[in-house]
Amino acid sequence: MEQQYSWVPPGLTASRIEEYMRQLPMRKVPRTGSEGEKYRERQLAFQIPKADISSKYCTYLEPSKQGSYEAFTTARNDYSLDVGHITEVCRNSCVCNGCEKPLPAGSLAACAPKLPSNLYHPPCFTCCVCQELLVDLTYCVFDGSLYCERHYAERFKPRCQLCEELIFSGSYIQALNSDWHLNHFRCWHCDTSLNGKRYVLTDNHPCCVNCYEDNFTSVCTHCYKKIRLDSRDVSYKDLHWHEDCFACYNCSISLMEKAFAVKNNKCFCGECYDKEFSSRCEMCSEVFLPGTRKIQYKSKQWHDSCFHCKVCKLKVGSKSFIIPNEKDIYCVKCFEDKIATKCTKCKNILTTGGVTFRNEPWHKECFVCAHCGNQLAGQKFASREDKPYCAKCFGELFAKRCASCSQPITGQGGTRFISFEGRHWHSACFICALCQKSMAGKGFITDGEDIICPECAKDKLMGPS
């Protein structure tokens, strides 16, 4: 049976041992190779420190305090320390000294001989401080209560937080709700003694000022220097400043106890932030206050009350509007009446396309020949007395006519013509009436209505030679 457990209460039969083990919490049963065995080993080391039992395990006990140590352990061993045992309850009137509930006759109970009321349910046989089962039934008594040896000793002597040994010296350090030998209260990082020195707590460990400033202080967002302990650290999110550096980036006024805003890791007072970054109304240029209703169009914003027609001043609200120059707002009616481009002929609004003639707009369908009515958009045309004419009508109505072929001389395509004494010819039509040779750029002679070249004129006057 004992091979199944790393410890069993002495003096019990196998069946009684199993009965005892069943009453313990499963995770605390010291079965070999189980979590309960590891629990027992941890409790042995914790509840009964070796340095509390014998001075040969003490590393930091001063020779001058050896006598005090011996006197303490002797008194403890004689009056308080003992090992309990498991016994069978013989009568029905017994009550557990722990939970004060009945102990039935014939059941098992843990007995603490140094106490007058000394019977307990097995799971109630615990230290009154740590509430853990008293390992291997080893206990100390004080003022009628059960203690493990560790917490009994700490009723009378301080225990060093670092080395775990009891302190018998009259001088020691109390810090961080713990006690320390004078030389054991040291910086967690550099191991410098902190006796009589300032320290800072980091992750529940003491740290000297130098190590704290080197490893844990923040860098000022403004001056990029360490914020040491003699300076107040002002922080916002992940940003930190010296108190003297916590000022508006623009006007340098201190921002302590004032409203501020951060932009690109720079602090601004409310007024400077509004000037630099807050969106403003396109109409009045004032900042939008929190909760203000605003209207946004493309990348521009207006106060609801400022978003009104430039002409009639009525609020546009949810109605249709037009902003022709990205600044001025017009309701549809005022835009059509005052701003919209209108056709010179029909006076209706041009919505798409159109033709410009003499800096005046026309619908394409309205820009027609003044004579024949054909559309002129995309066609060659000419004007007379501010009226447009197609090329054909203009030639028929206003162009000079060739004295030879009687067709209009329009000049289209760079056509050259010749004029003489009120008569006009196409360049190609200006030929000798007798020999039919071109006289463009040559001398000529008139013969009544005809024009003839000098050679033909000579032959006509002199006769053929």
C-alpha cells in the first residue's frame, strides 16, 4: 500500500489509509507519480523551510545571533511543534475543531495532541494562515490555532523576502510589504544595495533610481531627453513630455490643465489647433464647433445656415443646387435666371454643347443660315450685317460674279480673282477672247466687252502678217 503513495499516515491499515485518502481533495492526494505527489513536495519545502529547522542550512545567520536562533528553535520544538496522527472517533459527541461540524463515531479524524480540542476532519487539518493541508500532519500551535511551521515562525520573527531565512538581527529593512536583511534589499537590475536609498517599484521588484531612469523612463516628445524622476512625466496615449515641455507648438503657452489636441506628435492649444487644422465653413470661414450641423459637397463644407443661394439668400437645404465656380451657391431657379448660358436666338438655356458666333452662344439647331435655314454647325459659313449665311447662299446673295462665267466669286479655298474697271473674273476665266490663252499676271487690252492679249490685238489692228 505504501508503494502507491509517497506518504501515508502511520499506524493505519490499508483500508483505513484508503478511507483517509478519499477524504482529501483529489489533487492533493500524494499518490506516486501524480500531481498530488508534486503538491506534497512543494508544501514540504514551503511549510517547513530547512533554515527554520537547523542552523546548518542558514547562510546569512550572523555568528552573534546563533544563540538567539537556538533559543527560538528550542522553545518552538518544546512547546509548539508536533506531528499529528490519524485516529478513529470513538464517541458520537465529537465536533471538528476546524469546521465545528460533527465527527461521526467510527470515522477517521486528525488529532493534534498539543491542543485541548484536538480532533479535525482530515481535510480541515490546515494552517490557519495559508489554509493548506498541514504537510505530513506536521503542525505548530499558537493561541489555540494550527499553523504550519513557516507561518508560526513568522508570528515571532521577520523573514527575509530574498533569502527566505528568518531575521534574528535587530536591524532590518521593511519595504514592499516585506522584510529584508539589510544587504538583501537590492536593485533587481544592477544588484546595488538599496539600504537608505530611493528606489522605484517595477514589476513588483525594487529598482534603483539610476536603473529606473536608464531603463524605464520615457523620452520627451518635445526635447527628446529622458524624463527623469525629478521631473513630472505628462503623458497622452503613447506620448510623453516634461512638464515644462508640455506647451503649444505654435504659441508656446503651457497646456497643463488646459484643453489640447495632438497632430503629428505635436501639441496645440485649442485656438491654435482650430487655426491650423480644423475644417472651416466655405462661406463664413468660421470653425465648425462640436455638434454643429454642416453640409459637405465634394471637399468643401458649409454651416447649414450658410449654405444658401447667392441671389435669393434662401437656404438650399435638401433642394437641388448648382455651384458653377466651386464657391458660389445658386438654387436652380436663380442659376437659370441669372447665370446660365442662354441661346441668342431662342433664349433658352444651353445644357450641352452649342455654338459661339460673335462671342454669343447658340444652340446648334438654332445656328442656321439666315437665308435658307440650313444648320451651320460644322459647316463653312460667312456673315453679313451680323447674320450667318451658308457658303452657297452667301455667294448667291453677296459675292461678286465673274464677267466670263457669271458664277459667284466666293474666295473659298484661297481662290484668286482679277478686277478691272468694275468687272471681275475668276483667275481661270481671265483669258484672251481670241486665242483663249490665260492672261493672269500678263498685260491685256480691252476690246469692247472683251479682253484680248497684246499679240491678238496687234493682229486685229495690223492684219495678219
